[in-house]
Amino acid sequence: MKKRFQSRCFPRILPVLAFGLFLNINAAASMVSFYVIETGLPENRLNNEHSIQWENAFMDVFFDAGHIVSNSPIIRFEEKPQGDIFHSADISIMEARNWGIDYIIVAQLDYTSVLHSPEFITIFIYKVNTNEKVFEGQMDGRTYRSTREEYDGIRNIIRSLTRYITG
């Protein structure tokens, strides 16, 4: 009688043990905050579609990668700022640390014409807790045939940045 009870009980307890094992695995996600900065555009101009594409792509890619994401409104400068972009854009590392942000990503889109896409894109990734620059890269802007092609191209660029975010 005892043997029969064990054989019925084992198949029922196996899923419970497996589920308990999966609950013990820690799923870590970093909190990532994005800043898109436009340079070379007049301040009184309406929103730029290229900048909005970059902002949306950042949010989509990092959310899909399992991170907690936030952004700030797009910042615009009529001229390219000199020196530290954090100081120019009034980005506070201490405030980010207080909010629990792990990484700050800044995408600086340098425009030379109101009608075209950015001429240069510079991306900075900062790790907030250690106050270190994890990545800095610059690339030439591209002109795309369609909005969809542009969005896919931007997503591919941003997807390559996810490896710098650990969490």
C-alpha cells in the first residue's frame, strides 16, 4: 500500500519542485534612463520626427531586452554644446542615483539642416553607481528611404548597445 501512495505522489510533487526552483532564480533588470539631445535646430521649431524615432527605438529595444526604462523630454540646443554634455543638459548623476537609475544613455543628434536627418550621432552610456563612462561612440547619420526603414536601422544600432548594460 505504501508503494502505491509514493508512485502517485511523485508525479504531483515534481511540477511543484520545478516551479519552486524557477522562483529561486533571480531575474535582474537594470533601470535605464534615456536622454535624446538635438543640436543645431532652432528652439522654436516643432518636434523632429528623427529624434522621436530615436527615443522610441531606445525605449522599445531596452524594454524588450528586459530592462526598466524611463526617458526625459527631448532636449534641444541651437548650437552644439562644448565640454561635458551632462553639465550642458543639466543632467544630475546624484539625482539619478537617488531615483534608483543604474544607467544613463545620452544620444546627441547633431543636425546641420532642419529638413534632414542628423549628420552625426554621438552616444554616451554612463553607469550611475560607479560614475563611469561605459561607452562613447560617434557615427555618421544616414538618410533612409522610408520611416519604417529608418526605425529598423535605428533599432539595429541600439540593439548593439544592450551588451553594455548589465543587470
